[in-house]
Amino acid sequence: MTQDGSTTVRLKVPPEIARIVQPGAPREFQMTAARGALPLSGKDLLTVLFFLCGSPDAEIRSTAVKTLRELPETLLIQLLDDGSLPAQVLDLLARARSSDVNLMAAVIMHPAAAQKTLLYLARKARAAVLERLAAHQQLLDQNPELISAIIANPAAEKALKYRLGWKDPGPAGLSDSTPEVDDDQFVDNHDGRSQEEIEALIEEADQGGLSKYQIALDLKVAEKIKLGLTGDKEWRSILIREANKLVQEAVMKNPRITEGEVLHVAKNKTSSDEMIRVILLDKDWIKNYEIRKALVIHPKTPLPKALRFISSLSLRDVKTLARSRQVSRIIATAARKELDLRIRKTGG
């Protein structure tokens, strides 16, 4: 079978697996296998999917990739207890499921994990996976290139990079009078691929079975900003988690963003100051009661704004807020005062 359109992969497989994946096997038979509908053991299913993910048939390939991404993480972790799994299978798992932290921890520790697989994770994985990778000092000692790759990964937390020997270059060389660059200027000066080129890239990658998350890993910041401003709900859900504030703000300015998505941002305690600021500036969003309530609780909401919203909350929510230990003492005290005021007004 071929993988990535050029490399022939030869693995010794049982006859029952070979008859499914070999060239010339009935297409419907392979489609059934790609859906995970054949009676196969977990290891055999994983092996079959490995080959079918490299099928020259785009529909079979995309179906196999979809099935691989939907397999339960617990099942895959159990399969990784088998030390005989080929390195190529581990590499496919890393590329298809890099956001599954516990699964990637098992891949990292697997004796067959190849250098290129570990480097892929170091360059592309999220912060939680990078922490797991960096926790294995022996791997880092054996593969110093991993350290450089982790440090270069935009998802790496500063604390982790410091532990690996990184030194913050700081603001050296920047003048105090450096002009601010607005979003439009940033896009114009660093536009990279055009919108049409980005869409063509996405279509090509989608036909190749890549997820939007995997596509996003290879996009430049300016391209992510463009997608943030125009992308659908799935793109918005991916890009809103970007560390770059310009990308986050672009998603918040997407004309198709829903109040439900905004509410999710308002409820997320890790949402940045900038995202909360954008919400506060939109009068229509502030009219939404649930969004307003979430902003009162959010730690990044400026205190004067949060205090102002308390009086608009229902009696029930004010009571809850007055007893809450999840908000600052100032907010809880203000809620108690609001509660006392309402009790005096009603004579209750």
C-alpha cells in the first residue's frame, strides 16, 4: 500500500488482513472495513485503518480517517500496550489524534515510537501533550532536537520553555515609540496566501483526510486571522483557542458568530482579557442575560463593569453570587448588598 501518495509501506500482516487491504480487493469490502463495520479485533482494525488511510480512493481514505478519529481513546491506549505495534501505525495515530493527551502520552512512551513521530508532536501538539513529552528527560537527552522543536512550538507555555533552557528575548531592540499595528494593517503586511489559496488548501487537505485542526497547525497567523473573520462554526471553535490575541479577536468579529458561542467564551475562565473586552463592547451581546451573568463571574471582567451588572441579575442569581466562593470578595460583598437592598425594598 502507499502512504502520502509516494511511500510504499510494507508490513507483515495476517492473511485475513491482507485480503482486505491488498490492491484489487473489492471496493465495497474496503469501504465496510473503513467504516469499522467488519468483525475485527482492535489491533487488526487499527492495522486495516492504517492501510486504508493511505488508500488512493479518496472516499475510502476519508472514511478510514474519520473512523480512526472516532475510535475510543481507551481502546487505543489498551492497544498501545502491545509493544509490537509498527512505528508507522504510531505515527499515524500521532497525526490523527494529537489532541488526545493520554493517548499521546502512550505513543510517546511506546518502544517503537520513531524520532519523526516525536518530532511531529514536539512541533505540532498542544501544551498538555508537550508537557508529557518534556517530562521524559531520557527522550530529550537522546533527541536534543526535540527541545528545540518544543520551544519553537507556539503552543508551548513559557514555564515549560524556561525549564528547557529557553531565554526570553524580551523587548530588546524595540523603541518605546513603536507604533501600534491594527488588525487590518497586520493582515495587509503579512497576508501570506490569499483567501482563495487558503480555501484551495483546505479543500485539498480535506480530500486528503486531514481535520481542520491539523490544517490550522500549518497556517500562518495572518491566514488564521482571515479564517477567523470568515470561517464556519468549526473553524471558529478551533481558532478561538489560539494563543494569538489577533486571531481570537478575529473570531469574535466574525459576523456569523452566534450568541451561544459568545456565551461559551464568557463562561470560559481561561478566555483572555481581549475576548472579554470585545464582548463588553457589543451592546447586543450585553443584552443577553446569560452572557451578562457570565461576565459578572468571569475573573477577567473589569471590576466596575462586573459590579454594574449585578443589579440586573435575578434575585435567585444574586443570592447564589452572594454565597459563591468562586468570585472575588468584592463581587460577593456587592451581591450581598444588592440582596439586602432588594429585601428592604420588598419589606421581606
